[in-house]
Amino acid sequence: MSLNKELDFNNKIKTSVNYRNFPMVPRVIYGKGSFDQLGDILLAKRKNADAPVIFLVDDVFEGGEFESRIPAIFNDLILYVNSEEEPKTGQVDALVSEIRDMFSEVPSGIVGIGGGTLLDLAKAVAILYTNKGSAANYQGWDLVQKPSLYHVGIPTISGTGAEVSRTTVLMGPEMKLGINSDYTTFDQVVLDPDLTRGVQKEQWFYTGMDCFIHCVESLRGTYLNTFSQSYGEKAMDLCEEVFLNELDPDEAREKLMMASWHGGMSIAYSQVGIAHAMSYGLSFVLGTRHGLGNCLVFQHLKDYYPEGVELFERMKKKNDILLPENLCSGLCEEDLDEMCRVSLGMTPLWENALGPHWREQINPDMLKEIYLKI
């Protein structure tokens, strides 16, 4: 083949496909007790003694035994953060400003320790430290221009998939929406099942169902492909084992941690769907936590995900879970309209659920009918 023909052939190959080149977590360590290797992992990334590592830690660990295990040295900073509310863009801005004011050196890295809220905050702080402006400016798809600080994710509850996803979901002034970018993904993740000990039964269920529901939505979505399917099916199998079988607690923790990982990977090349879109509206108006919000919506989506809702009801019964009721029954029309506005703004989620002509199949009145059942 002549050089000109070879170049022409290569150019045709390059222009014939348009696949997204998504990032993955480049390094992950797994196993009971693996958290104790964090100090050695961070040592290799420290720039100098004056460039701190910033630990963002769920405040449930403040003053407890776990606090002494955090490998803070030199002038490292541990910031305890309350995770009762969804993470906010203003909260990210405030944390970045606080860190800038305290240190003249650029931090060596950001470490998030906790559930989805702390992991999302760590990802967002790492991004905003190197990108100008407010976190609200980057809510959306591929708006981040500069690489983030080195950042590490350490989940202490399983299900959200935040440890592996390229999204950090934040409550902004206009809506709840993720910073979805190639620079969001963690550089290092530590998966230690022992860190999920002591999680309350209800929260264990809600975050586990977050994983289960986004697998249902991915596997039933129009964006489905073999990459997503392979991870989603494994995550579904693991969720069924955890929530429908009698497992040893240690085994259940390990399996749900891996379900979360696989579930997060399942939407790397896919998307979630109706429950997540509507949960965003619920969270924005009522402040409902993400996992619970997904459960509250999903139970009423039998017309869209019949097999998934049936499985969900079995899991709920098996685990003696009673969901809150009448959260939306007294809402005014303005609040319901706001829920619908936020939800219908999640175009990729609706497109994955119902296809490119989704606006012809759904409208605010249909959403209000579902919300009023919650």
C-alpha cells in the first residue's frame, strides 16, 4: 500500500467512529484493612512538607477511633463535614476559599472519606481549586477545562457509585446537577469493606437501592450497550444476593461494595433514567437524600420498569423497610412546578429512558401525578 493510500485509509478509520474516550479510576486498592495503606499511597504524591493533604471526612467519625487512623502528617488538614444534606455548589466554593486562605502552597491532594456526599465534595473541591469561578459554572457536561488536583475517594457506605463515576452531583442555585467531566474521576480509590461497618439498616438499604435502581435504568435504557450491560448485570446479581439472601454480614458488605463499583461503571457508557431524574426534582425542593429519593420515586414507576419495581418491592419487604409517606401531598402548585422543571431539565436521563422523542411521551402533569403519590 502506498503512503498516500495508507494515510487516506487511516483517516477514514479515524472519522468513521465517534466513541467517547471516558476515563476510569487509574488506581484502586481493595480489601479489608486496606485503608491502613493510605499513608504510603499519599506519601508518593506529596510535593513537599508545606503542601498539605486535605482530608474531607464525614463528621460521624469525629472524635472516634477512626480519627486516629487518618494518616495526617506535617500541616495536613482534616475538615469534618456534615453529610445530612445534599452537597451544594456554595459549600464547595466555601471549602475551596477556606483552603486557599489557610495555605500558600497548592495542596498535594484532596481525600474524601464518607458516603456519596463526601466523595462528591472531594471531587468538586479538587476541580474548583484549579478552575476559576463558582462550582455552579461547571454543572453540566464537559465544562471543566483544567485538570483537577490529585484526589482520592474512600467510601464508607456502598451503593452510590460516586467512587468510580465521572460525575459529582451538586445542589446548585438553579437545579441539582452534576459536574460531569473527564477531570472528575478519582485518581485513587480505596475500597475497604470494614469501613462500612455500623451503617444503619435504612441507610444501608437506601444507598444499596441507589445502585440497584441505576442498574435497572441502565439495563432498560436506550443507551444500553455491551460495555454497560456487562457491569450492570453483575451489579444487579450482587444486589439480589445482598438484599434477598441470608448472607454473613462481612460477605454482604463485600458484595455490596463491589455492586456499587460495578453499578457505577455500568453508567460510564450509559445513563440512568426516570427515577433519578425525578429524584433530582424531589431533592431540589424538599432536600430529600438521593438514595431515599430514588426509592420514593421508583416504587411508583411500574409502568416503565415493571420487573425492576417488582424486585424492589420484594427487597423492601425482605429487609423490613417502610418508606416515608405523604411527603408531597401538601405541596403547593409552585413547588410541584419547580420539581417538574428540575426533573425535565435532565435531558440525557429522559432520552436514555424513553428515546430521542421523549418529550412526546412525558409532560409536567404526568410527573405531578407521580409526585403526589409520594
